[in-house]
Amino acid sequence: MTFASVEDARERLRGVGYLTDDRLATTAFLQSALGKPLLLEGPAGVGKTQLAQSVAAATGRRLLRLQCYEGQDETKALYEWDYGKQLLYTQMLRDKIGQVVQDAPDISSAVERIAAQDSVFFSERFLVPRPLLEALTSPEPVVLLIDEVDRADEALEAVFLELLAEFQVSVPEVGTFTAEHHPLVVLTSNNTRDLSAALKRRCLHLFLDYPAADRELEIIRSKDTGLADALAEQLVGVVRGLRELELRKAPSISETIDWARTLAVLGVTELSAPVLAETLNVVTKYERDLGIATRELPRLVDPNATVPGERGHGHGHGHGHGHGAPETPAGPTSAPVPASAPPRPAPDAGDGRDVRAGKDAPGRHDEQYYGSPSAASGRPRTVTPGQGSRSFRPGGARKRPL
Ligand SMILES: Nc1ncnc2c1ncn2[C@@H]1O[C@H](COP(=O)(O)OP(=O)(O)OP(=O)(O)O)[C@@H](O)[C@H]1O
Ligand SMILES: [Mg+2]
């Protein structure tokens, strides 16, 4: 059963363990009410795939999933011919086939007679539906998840267009299959390439950003991580602080959950910078990120803490920024969050976008990113607001590393 209202969507998604905000609940309701495909974009680990799974669970529908990847054969996303079965049948029918061609005067007329039987072997009996066709032919309405659509080639994207526009698929030898029940279609993208305008136009679009602090805390609580509430709240603050740093891969909800579980397993009763530093590898995925995060942890745990190397003026790294000048942009060799940065926002202080935008040090994705010597030039770089958007790199042409 689809969602009856925004509130119904919110409650039923919560019932299957997926916590929404207003925008998400509204979009989930609209998708089911309008029957439009939903395109979810956003950084890794913010719950895109999980939303599709939760919509399936909440509506009692079967989930069919097509995982996209580069070089995927577009026809195989739709259906495949069961060659093994075809071969078996021809062998079992050898005598019958022999009779058909028995009195053929020459090879070409024998071939003609066999060709006349084509339709027997290229019929639905020998067709193996793959997720896209299965979603249309299923006798029950389903949820179709087209995951990581940005990794699909353009040929496959073209197949999606026909499917999403008409809810039908053509198999040349058999004919056109039209959906008995329109599936609820969810597409997800990490934006490793720009999707076509035609595809976007056919979908409701939702950008899933990192959640607000209170929702993230609620999600952590709902996962029974075993971490005490107060510590979880503090941890969410630290993770949000980490997201403001110039990390190559900002920690996502899934990393916060993992971190909470790790700390609970270790029996941690108090969050301190050393304890967090020991377990930082749960949330940082690159050596360089680990270094940055380790350096910034004391300040993230306690905003009044002094970070080593920033005491006095004797650090001698020569970037020449004005200490104590809040508006001075952080140079590439200085700490990404200036010592004068405002303390981390309280859990109820919205999603902190303004705070983040204010200190958003640019350039995390340009070619100078990997700490190259030229990165120390401190030249101005482009700034985009919003944590998710920053790690998400809209319109990015760079492919995700395999
Ligand atoms: N709103 C939410 N409610 C409950 N759990 C959530 C929510 N959002 C994210 N999670 C948790 O975060 C984890 C990661 O989510 P998911 O795998 O759906 O991310 P994703 O956006 O698809 O990431 P990727 O782009 O890497 O595939 C999920 O396993 C889920 O436990
Ligand atoms: Mg996913």
C-alpha cells in the first residue's frame, strides 16, 4: 500500500527504521502519490539506497535492484535469452527438427524451414527477465531501485528513459511489455558524472545532504549502538566538525554509526581526543584525512583546547596568516579551522549550514588537493556552500575510483 499522506510516509518509514525529515517524508509521499520516479543525489552514506529499501519495506513491496556499473551491457539490464535452455530444447527435439528439414531439397531451404520456427525459441519461455523487465512484468507492484545510475553508460541511461517515460520495454523478438502495475522507481547517484537533462526531467529530484544534528543523533540512537546518549550527542558534534574540515572523504551517517558502535564495544565512558584519535580510522578513509582529523580532534572535542603547533607564533611554517584575525582565510598549510572558529554548533542548532558556509575553506576538489607543493600558494579558490555539496562536487566529471 502506498503512502496516504506525508505523516503516513514519515510514520511508516520510521516503523521500518528509516528516520526522515520534512523534506524527505514529503518527497516519499509525493513519489507514491504521483507515481513518478525519484532521483536521489548526494554524498556517499547519507541513506539513498536505504531509503529505497525502506520504501519497499514500508509499502510491503518487493525490492528489485539494478546496480549500475561502467561497461554494463544495457540489454542485460532488461533481459537475457536463456541459451542453455534453448540448447537443451533443441537437443531434445533433434528428431522433430530432423523431420522438419528431412525432405528439404537444399541447405538454403532447410535454413528457411528452421528460421520459420524461430519464434518458438525466441519466445517468453526462453526469456530471463532482469530487474528492469521484471519490475514491469511482476504481477505485484514492486519498488525498483536503480542504484548508482551515474556509473551507468549513456546507452543504459537511454534504456532508463524509455522505461521511466512509458513504463514499457520493447524486446524486438517478442514485442512490447507494458507495466501491469507501475513500480515505484528510485534512482540514486553520487554524481560521478552529470546525468542527462532528459533523465532528470522525468524524475522527482531530491538532494540528500548530511542530516541535521538532532536527526543524526536520532538515527544513531535508533541503531542501538550501545553508546550512552550523552556520548552519542558529543560524537555527532565531533563528526559534524570533521565534515567542516578539508577531508577528501567526509564522514557520513554510516561512519557515525560505525564510530558509535566501535566506541561502545571498547567500553568508552568519556570522549576524549586521544580515545577518538585511536579509533579515527573508522571514519577516515585516507591517510591524509587521518592526519588532518587527528590534528583537529582536540579542538573538536573541546572548542577551547589549543591545537599543538598553534601556540604562540613559534610554529614557523611561514604561511604568514594573521593570527587572531577571524576573517583571514586558512592557508593550505594552516589548520583548516582557524583557532578563532566558532565552537561546534549545539545539537539543536539546525544543520549548521551558515556556520559551515562561513568557514568553508575552498578548493577541496581541485587539482591541488593532494597536498602538492603548489597547494601552498594560497591562491583564491572557488567556494561552494553546504557540507554535502562540497564533498559531492556537483557536475563533477571525475569518475569515482574503482
Ligand atoms: N534516515 C536514516 N535513517 C536510518 N538510517 C539511516 C538513515 N540514513 C542513513 N542511514 C544509515 O546509513 C547507512 C548508509 O546508508 P546508504 O547505504 O543508504 O547510503 P548511500 O547514500 O546509498 O551511500 P552510497 O552512495 O555510498 O551508496 C545505512 O545503512 C543506514 O543504516
Ligand atoms: Mg547506496
